[in-house]
Amino acid sequence: MDDHPTRDRAAETTGGFDPRRSAGRLVAVDAARGLALVGLTAVHFLPDSYPENDRPTLSWLLFAGDSAALFALLAGVGLAFSTGGRRPRKGRDLTADRAGIVVRALLIMAVGLTIGYLMPEVPPAVNILVHYGLFFLLALPFLALRARTLLLCAGAFLLAGPLLIHWLGDMVPEHTSANPTFAHVVTEPVALFWQLTLTGTYPAVTYMAYVLAGLALGRLNLKSLRLQTRLLAAGLGLAALAKLVSWVLLYGLDGYNVLLYSIVTLTRADLDHIIVFGAYGPLPTTTLWWQVLSAPHTNTTLSVAWSLGVSLAVLAAFLLAAREFGKWLLPLTAMGAMTLTLYSGQLVLLSTEVHYGSPLLWFVACLVVSALVALAWRHAFGRGPLERVVSMAAHATTRAVADRGSPRGPDTSR
């Protein structure tokens, strides 16, 4: 979404980076974000299974769960770029950056809460924007940390987050809507808090693993070919390891049968469905063996590790591709530079439920229109309309806080 440095305010938002030297890196990040939007579009518009045999569709296998994880990872990368890159800001500068991020997060959450009013009772999509804004707020204490420390913190969320969901999920209030609104903020603040942090589709206790991993990457030299190749290998290796461990625990160590008999009413068909598609809502808590699943949105350690590995590999692949083929990535780059606007428009369209009759047609139409609008808007105006509003408010806040803390008047060095 709106979390990457702008081209026309490079000195203010990239921590002193020369945008010409960083062009390949920014193209790759925007292109990866564009692919994440394509993935969410596919998951939202296209069916997840074939009705005749309940097997997952190609779009589900390619994008389910991983697109949202990639968005979260890139949110962390964008936060790193905008707070000093390889040299995290400190003191007054960091305080000013944090104030701007708070405004950015609250505005993104406001967009998400507003769209919530449009969604039907059985929604065609779960809006990530409210969760996304919370990720920004939760990242504030980590902005001054170095890459190694951030990776350790990401690992802690990777391991502890799923266990917190397992142990506490049944003890907290249930939320009433997958797409909250301002009304829920007022009438059900406690349930909404737990939904965003623990029981929702995108719980912060696991998604912060992606955000902090991205923040760590943004503190490294992403222009380095060695780092890019290592990142690709690490991502592929982590994803493969997660699936292998899940398979061995399920079928090699009898985890499948433990799960099958952990719930009296659970059938083999039900369990097979959960293993592939995940559960409707949080996983059962009858046994810790549920944590061996790696299906999308199950928010287990292995599912998070899989999606994190895929996200790392995708970012690395785009970093490598941008070295020679950056111009070919322009449609994805254009969409990635205005995902907040395009994603919000997509949710509004989905709320009408017109796509149910011809999902493939609407998917292709939405994708083509998004690419054309992004390319035209980029050529004519630069940043997307929602991105521009959010960035202007955030930058104004950053400057105001920086100027207020300066003993010599306005700080003109930013």
C-alpha cells in the first residue's frame, strides 16, 4: 500500500538516498507490490476450488495467503527506506518520522474502516487495510534497531505468534464482522482489538514477522548482487523446508491421524479440506498438532515460514530482474506505486458482488483496467490519489514535529 518513498521527495523520504542510484531497488519493490496486488485480485475474484472435485484452483495455489504476506513484508521494507535505510535515524529525526508514520497508519485504517460499511454480511473479501495500519503502529518501537536484531524479533513473532493464537484464541471476545467499521471501534473496541491482533484473518502477532523481516531487509544493501542471490536461495529454502516439515509431521509421524481423532465430528474430507484450504476462522485448539499445518491463513509457524520464504524469494527475483529488465516491469511497477488506490477501488467493486456471475471475466477486466489506469496516472500525475493524500499528511506531520524540536527554527536539511 502507501509505504514507499516518493520520487519527488527523495531527500525527505529516502533518508538521503540518491533516487538515481536506488532506482533498481525501488522498481523491484514496486513491481513486487504490484504482483501482490495481482495475487489479491486473483484470490478475491476467482474461485478457490473446482466444484466438481473440491481441488484447489491454480490461482489459489499460487497466491492464497502469500500475497498478503508479501504486502506485509514490503511494508517493512518501505518503512526502512523512509526512516534512514541502512543508517536508521535517531533522536529528533526518528521522532519526526514516527509521527508521520502514525498519521499514515491512521489514514490507511480510516480508509479501511470506511470501506467496511460497503461490504455485505457475507463478504467476498477480507479487507487488509485496517490490519495494515496497525502493523505500521506496532512497528514504531522497532524502527531504530539494526538488521540482525530485527531478524531475531521477526523470528520471535514467527515462533511465538502462532502459539499465542492457539492458547488465547478461545479466551478472547469474538468479533462480529470480518470487515470492521468505525461503529465497531466505538461499540466493540475490545473485540476489535483482539480481532486485529489475534483472531482475524491477518493477526498482528504473526504478520509482524513479515513486517520486521522486511524492515530488516530495508536496512541492508539491497543493491548488492550477492545479497540478492542469497536472499533468493534463503527464501526458496525456507519455503521448501516449511512444506517438507509439515508433510513429515502430518504423514510421517502420524500427525494426520492425531488430528482426525481430535474432534469427534471431524471427517477425513473435512480434514483434507483444512489441510489444503485452511479453516474458516482460527484453527481448532484441541491439540497442538494443528500447528503442523502449512495451509494459507492458518497462521501456524510453518504456514508463516512458507509465506515468508515465498515473499523473500519473490522480492529477490524482482531485485535480480530489475538489474537488466526494469523497463519490462513497468505495468507491475505502476500498479505497485498506487496499490492503496487500486486495492480500495477493487474492494468497492467487490462489495457490489457483480463478479460472481463471471469471475474470470471480471478478474481479467479488473487487472487490465488497473494496469492501464496505473500507467496513465503515473505518466500524468505521478503518485496515486489516495497515496498522495496520505503522503502529504504524513510528510506535513513529519516536518512539523521536526521543526518544533529544532532549537534553531525550521530544519531545512530534511
